[in-house]
Amino acid sequence: MTTDATFRLSKSVIGAIAKATAAHSVRSSATPQTDTAAMSTTATDAALVKAMRQGDRDAFAGMVRSHQSAIYGYLRARLLEPADAEDLCQDVFFRCLAGRAKLQADLRLRPWLVGVARNVLREHVRKVRRRKEVAWTELCLELDTLTLNAVGDDDDAMQHLPACMQELGQSAREALQMRYQENLKLAEIGERLGKSEGAVKLLMYRSRQALKLCLDRKLQATRDE
């Protein structure tokens, strides 16, 4: 994510949070203002959650700044359009805002936010299923369920996907690109590759399995370093 995009996202989300919570945030001399910088670097998730449940706008802002790059990166790896990733990233944090009163005291924020992002992605796919770029997101979500990638892992499996795609044979790579980036039907892919529809279906299955093994191998290698 570029610096400009990060700034735009921070400004948009944090500004909306401030506006949305302004009417609900009541402070007194007994409740001091939160130091956002200190909160974002030294406070535990438990302290952040407690402050957010009390409507602390600075705590929300610190949480967004701490986690937005990771959440945007998770979404961007699974979406073809950067604008979609930015929109859905904002949605993730708005949902956090809306559900702040229900946050559990022992909540780990990063894994929880990734889980929210995954649900937002699935809803996005259902809403815009006719758009061709959604097929790529469906592939990523499918691979998410197959790989060793754990929710909230700092090393996201999808960051290795481009390299794993390059390791596939030419026919397998072209078939996946035609299916998940051009949204072609199996019969159409078969016509382009000179294969039967059944052969293409088998090729797609083997290609996804090869991607799974590659992603698992790269994830494990990163963890062993």
C-alpha cells in the first residue's frame, strides 16, 4: 500500500470514526484523554478494547493506524481492483466501530479484524458475483481454506500467490488466469487450449492443488526462518 493510499484511508476512516462517535463520547475530568501515540505502540489489546468500548475516539484512531495496512494488504491480495480493497477496508473498521460495545475483553485485535475482513469479502462476492474480478477473490478464499495459513498470521499466504502461479506449467497458469481473471467457462477455456471440458476441469483441480502445496511450502519456510 502506498504512502498516499495509507494517508487517504487513515484520514477517511479516522474522520468518520470521530464524526460517528462524537455524539456518544462523554468525557469528564475523571476520564483523561487517551494518548494515541502511546496507545498504538505500547498498550495491550485488552487496554485498547476497554477504551474503545467506552467510546474513546483516540483509541479507535490508534487501532486503525496500527492495523489498517495489514487489513488492506489482506484485502488487496484477494481483489483485482485497489478501489474495492480501500472500500472494504473502511467497511471492516466501521463494523468494528458499530460492534465496539460487544468486543470481548480478551479479544486479539489482528486475528479478529482479519476474520471480519474475510466475512466482508464473502459478502462482497455475493453482491457483485457477475463482475469478472470477483472470480479471483473466490479463488483466494478457496485457497485460504486449503492452506496452512492461520487467521491473523503476519505472513499472509496470498502474498506468495504470484510466485506460486509462476511455478505452474504454462497450460495450468493460463487455465487459472482464464477462469479466475477473465471469468471464462470451462468449455471456453477448453476451446482456447484445445482440450475437452473434462480435461480442463481436471487441469483446474490439479492446478489448485499445486498452488496449495506451493503456498504451504512457502509459509512453512517463512516460519522456519
